[in-house]
Amino acid sequence: MRLSQKYVVITPIRDEEAHIEKTISAVLSQTVPPVEWVIVNDGSSDRTGSIIDQFATLHSWIHPVHRANRGFRSAGAGVIEAFDAGYHAMRTENWDYIVKLDGDLSFDRNYFEKCFDYFNEAQELGIGGGAIYNLVNGVPSLERHPKFHVRGATKIYRRACWDAIGGLIMAPGWDTLDEVKANMLGWRSRTFSDLKVVHYRYTGAADGQWSSFVKYGRANYISGYHPLFMLLKCLKRTVQHPIVLGALGLFYGYMSGYFKRIPRVDDRALIAYLRKQQLNKIFQRKTIWE
């Protein structure tokens, strides 16, 4: 017997006229459709808003939300602010799963059906999602990351887990901290490696390489990454493309948090747990960071 799969989707987007119709087509074709899809137009200056409105007139469960143009793209926290606006605009109260979905993706028509099969098989699974493939010169390339991590472009939260973690932290690094907190509270998170999600605008593409690495380094600082773990991460990055640039950007972004006295996530227990897991990884002990 198939368990309940009533889910809602929230998509924060900005200037995605080139890709949003691919994502809409993918969702419309699902064998298990959502009960509501809130698409938050975060101040787009292109045709994104009109495209959303066009599909909303055809499908009553698509709910557009339009935010004023702030004049610039706000990475990390800006996405979560838009998501939060969509969350509070939701009309559906009775749901079992909530999905954060980017507006530049495509996936098979049984994507959500298969995702929920995994959730139904493991009741301790709180957060999951498909594997992200970025298009590199037109060829899909798998985006690699620790096994417990689910990329922010496609995240599904079981409602009990969502309630336990208190929703998303409105800060850079939110898409790691949510999983770390879930694991700290006894839940599990993982990417479904056999479910392919094509990402048309690869992670960080909107910011440029240097700005993107600096952003990630600063997000790692705000999240409370252990300094030793961060140092080793930067050293490992020196031999990965782009050579040296990525390591320097990460290091600068992380250290700038100290220099500028940027506030960290206000959750000492969460940071302590995260750092313990990172040290376990360094010293080859059991950890979620694999």
C-alpha cells in the first residue's frame, strides 16, 4: 500500500525566462503531481513573471507570488527570503512533504513518485532529493558532494522532520545546516543517486567563479565550519579546477568572516555537532561527512 504523498512545492526564481518553462513542463508531467506549487518571482527584470502568470491561469494549483525588484541578485540568504515569502503565501495546510525546487531544472516524469518510494521505505529519512547533473559544454556532469548532502536545487522535507528542524535557517549555508540539524536530531538525509536532475544553470554560475568561491567560503564561516576542516578543504581545492583560484576564494571568504566580525548561526549546539562531525571526518572516525 502506497503511503500518503501529498506535497507542496516552493520555487524561488529570478530572471529565469530561459529555463523556467523546462521546469514547469517537468512538474506538469509528473505521475504524482503536487497539491500546490508556489512560484516566487523574486523581482525578475525579464519575462519570468509573465511566464509564471500564463501557466497559473491554466492550472489552479500553480500560485504565483511577485516580489519587488531589489536591483541586485542576493545569493544565499536572498533565495531563502524568497522561499520564506512563498511558504507564508501557501494556501495548503494539509501536506506531508514540502519541496524546495529551483526554476532551472528538468527531470523524468516519475521523479517525485520514485523520491517518495525512498521516503516510504525509510521512515527515518527526513530530507532527500535527486542527483544534480550540471550541463558542461552541453554534456551532463554529476555534481559530487558528501553522501548525506542534498543539493539546494532540489530538496524534499518530510513534514515531521521539517517541523523538528524549525524550517530553514535564513542565512548562507542553509542547505547544509538543515541536514546537519536533521541528523543531529536523529533524522537521516541523502541524495538518491539513481534519480537524475539536470541543472541548466550550474551552482554559482550567476555570480562568476571568484565571487562564487568567496560566497561559499563565507557561508562556511557563517555555518561554523571548523578551522582545521576548512584549511584542509582549501588545500584540497588547490589542485582542482580552477587551479588555486578556488582555494584562494574559499579561504578569503572564510577568513573575511573573522575580519568583518560577521555573525555566525546562533545555535551553539548545532555548530558543536557540525564541528564534531568534521573532526570525525579528518581523523577517520564514523561521521555523516562521507
